[in-house]
Amino acid sequence: MKKYYFVGDAHLGSLLFKDKEEHDNRFISWLDMACADSDEVFLMGDIFDFWFEFAHSIPPGYDKILAALKEKCSTGKKIHFVCGNHDQWTYGYLSNLGLIIHRKPEVITLNGKKILIAHGHGLGEKRKATLIINKIFENSVCQWLFRHLIPPKIGIAFGIKWSADNRKKHDKKAKNNEGENTFIDYYSNNTEESFQMTWAMDYARQHPDTDYIIMAHLHREENRLTGNGTQIIILDEFYNRYGYGVLDESGMSLYNFE
């Protein structure tokens, strides 16, 4: 039996992190561990807080992360990149590093198990404003215009600011035991969780032969077994609790990286 590692919602490079270098280093340490202990690694979306490949530029500040990914891929390690709502705009740069790109929800087979993988954004969405924004972000014409007509410096600054503002709307500050600010996810009391989980439950009913549905996006851990035996997995975020998942011969298990 092969072994697979899953991680999502690292939001590397976010303006909301006090020590972005420490966060990068922790992610690279996890990547080292995952690659050494697995057959394949799945990055389940929003690994970058903002990623957009302009014609001749990429967002700055990711050199160490990109070098680590390239080095792992160069050894033959299969690393999958599932596009999230913060890092869906890749047009060849990441695949040239060796990453295997998944742009939409996709059914795969691992260890004989039928698995749906997806970041989770937009699934079951019913809010009109959000649907319109998603259509704009995913529209190829809009992407081309932004990529070729907007100066990269302005576009990247806008994207980074938009991403940080978006996170502030969905996160609330709380005090941890040391009295420091941490970001606790807001989705647990938000309609977006209901949309995504309802979609997953409906999918499981319509596709009863599905063994696992593995997603991220909600920044909180979920491990739910449906009535027909499908296991719905939501990976925790990787910036506060540092959640990740491992699929092996015993099934899917969820952990926190120390």
C-alpha cells in the first residue's frame, strides 16, 4: 500500500502573519517530512495567499518555497497542486516546476479507493454576489486582460491587499494562552461551511461508490462518515493549528504538525 500526504490553506505570504519567514520554514519542514515519508503529496489549495502568473512576472517573496518544490519534484516525487480560490491563476510556471495541476474537482483512485479531491471553494454556493465574483475570477477573458494589461507591480499589490482584506472578513482575532493574537476561522459559523458540506453530502448520496471526499477551504477539521460509507474529510488550516492528513493502508488520518 502506498502512502499519501495532504495539506491545504497554508496562505503563505499573507500580510496577516507577523513572521512570514518562520511560517515558510515550517511549511518547508512539513514538505521535507511529507516527501520523505510518502509516495505522493497533495497540496489542496490556497497554499499561497495570492498567486497570479503575469506574462513575465510572478508574485515576489516565494523563492524559498518554489525552490523547495522544484527540488522535490526533480527527485521524481509526485506533488499535486489543487487550485484554490487564492492561487488558481497558474498558466505554466508551477507545472514547469514539476507540480501536477488540478484546476477543478477531480475523481482519482489511491490504494484502490475512489476519491474526490477539491479545494472546496464555490461548491454548493448560492449567494449571488459570490457567484458573480467567482465567475469573474474564473473567466479566461478577464484573466487574460488582468494578466496582459495590468502592470504586474500594480496587479500583485492589488492581489495581496485583496487577499488580506478577504481573510480579515472571514477571520476573527482571539487571544491564545500566551496572550498573542491568533486568527481563528470564522467559517464554522458561516453559511459557506453549510454550502460546502451540503454539496459534499449530496455528492456522496449521488455517487455512493465514492470512498473519500477530501477538501480544504473551511480552515477547520472535519471527519464525517455518511450513511452510505463515504468519508468526508476537511483538512484544517496550516497557519495556526498546522493541520494535515495522511492516507495509508489503515485509511485517512488527520494530524497537526509540531
